[in-house]
Amino acid sequence: MALTAMKTTALVDKGFDGLYSGNKALWFQKAKDAHDYAVHWVEPTREPVRTDDVLVNLEPAVEVAPEFRHHLDEQRLTQKYWRTYFSEYILDQVWSRL
């Protein structure tokens, strides 16, 4: 995962911190589901599950979430990178609980 200070600042500037804090249970559950799925295919390799293993599963779940799509529309954000940035942000917030 490559969440940086620059990405976090951009997310906060566009209100994604509020999107996260207003729906913590939703985003945690999406991250947990993505993590659980990653465990199934990473575990046989005897490697630890890493954030990037989970990120590839979390991004599509975030992208189709009505809350996320509504936020993009409200903020008039059309760039695809917001999905990745926000997914990284979610994992940064919840990783210790997964």
C-alpha cells in the first residue's frame, strides 16, 4: 500500500475523511470481506496477507458502493484514482483490526 501524506491531504481536501467517518461500519465490513477473500488465495503460499493483496479486492467494492459514487458526484470528481486512494485510506484506518 502506498498511502502517502500527499494522498491523505488530497482525500481530506475533498471530504473523503468525512465519507469514511460517517460510514465506518460499512467501510470496515468491505475491508474485512476483501481481507477474508485474500486470505483464501494467499494462505496456501505461506506468505502473510499484505495490504496490497487486500487492496485489489477492496477497490471494486468501494467503486460500486452508492455512498462512494454519491460522494464523487457531489464533489464532481471524475478521476479514477480516487477509488484507489480511498481504498488505501480505508485499509490504513482498519488494518490493525483485520
